Amino acid sequence: MTPELVIFDCDGVLVDSEALSVSALLGMIE
């Protein structure tokens, strides 16, 4: 299983949850 979106937060923790990734991206945009 390969996540569609993989990001690293400011602590360098891998976030492969789509919901968390979207929330984080929206938080940065706002």
C-alpha cells in the first residue's frame, strides 16, 4: 500500500494519513 500523499511535519514525523495531510496543508494555507 502506497499512500497517495506523504508529508513530513515540522518535527520530521512521517504523516501518511490522507486526512491528517489534508488538515495540515489547509492549516498552512490559512
